[in-house]
Amino acid sequence: MSEKIIEVSGLQKSYKGNHVLQDVSFTVDKGSIFSLLGSNGAGKTTVIKILSTLLKSDGGSAAIHGFDVAANGDDVRECISLTGQFVAVDEVLTGRENLTLIGQLKRLPNLKSTVNQWLAFSRLEDAADRRVSTYSGGMRRRLDIAMSLMGNPDVLFLDEPTTGLDPQNRIAMWDLVKNLAKTGTTVFLTTQYLEEAEYLADTIAILHDGKIIAEGTPKYLKKIMPERGVRLNFDSEIKANTAIKLLTENGISADSIEQNLPSLEDVFLTLIDEKKERKQHEKI
């Protein structure tokens, strides 16, 4: 059984009477990529703020590595790192100087070699001694993540890391996140991009109306939806032309059957619509 590094149960949070989180529960396996998927304003950032000890919940519980985020904030902060929606780098400094500064604050040993390692990991060696003000958006985001990773945190929170990036830089960021997971880092990713969640995540949780309405692997989430049909593939035109007759009259099976599962977008939109319909019905 996989070790659970994040455990959340019944999390609640309200702002001025607005119930942003009503009853949020989920778990995250150690060394996995977990994606919290939801529309704008669904409460994804609120969840991350609570888990990273930046915000206190109104109810429920959350633990990271066994440490309660409310009662053991110092212990939690020792094993996590956070990259927010907005890049937090010093544009006056060079990329190397930004990394060195973070390393000095964390009192890391062998700082020079450590900085070089993270420059290589984020593919910034050629731009290491340029001011960050000359970097593209994708380069700044990669530097931001590298700064968060110095000290090798057990859990990295990425809050919509590819927002505003062009397709090329978005794909580069996906590769970086995949490589992170291979090194054993647990990645907690929030996103509103369905293809991003499907490509990256081992597990996806869909947040809507302050609750997790579905959770599982991308394949599982597709399977819980009604099937959209079956595609039959045959090795000859004759078989294709007589498929229905052969299957029904002579019991001849197809050479291959491919299940035509819904897309993750279909799953997301259907679940959201079902919740809306149920809510409207309850009001009647």
C-alpha cells in the first residue's frame, strides 16, 4: 500500500459568509503527482494556503508527513515548498544570484555546486549570469520552481504554474514537473487546464462548490462516466462490411475492440452540470 504524505478530512473555510470550502477530503500518495482541478474561484488556492500554513481553516483537519498543519506549522514548513500563481524572483539579480540568495537563507552546504545543479535542472545554464529582467516568462517560472526546490522539500505545491505561458513553455514546464516526480518529490498541482491535469497527474480530484465531487486516476474518472460506444476494428474490408451480420447471426467476435471513453473534459463538465441540476432541484 502506498504511503500517504498528505491527508485532508472535512476541510472548511468561509470568507464573510461565503463558504469556499465546505467539506473537502482527499489523500495524496508519497512521490506522486496530485492535481486539484477546478474552475476559477473553486477554492484551489485556498486549499494550498491552508496546507502550506498560510491560512487557518475553519474546520476539519489536514496533515503533511504526519504533522498537523494547524498545530505543527514549523514542522510542516520544514518539509514543503510553495510556488504561487505569481512568479517570485528578483529581476535585478541574475538567475545564479537568485538561487544563491535562497541557498544562503537556507544555509545550504556546497552552495556553488548546488546552484549549478539547479541551473542545469531548470535548463538555465546559458542564462545563469543574465539579469532575470531579460528572461522570458517560461524561464522566470523555471527559475521560480528551482528556487522553491533548493533544500529538496518532500512536497512541492504548484499553484497554477503554467498560467500565462505559451504552448512551448507550458510543455517544457510539464516535462520539468514529470522529472521532479521521478526524483521522489511529491507534487501537489492546482490547475484549471484539463489537458494539463490529464497529462501530469497520477491522481486528480475535482473541486466544485466547496467539495471534492470526484477523485481518482484520469482513467478511472473516465470509466465512471457512461460509455459513449464501442469501436470495432477488423483486418479486412469484407469483415467490416459484414460485421453486424456476422456478430449477430454467426457469433463471430471482432479481432479487436477499443473502448471509446469520454474525454476528461466530458467528465468534468458532466459532473459540474450534474451538481448544478441537483442544486436547482433541491431549491424547488
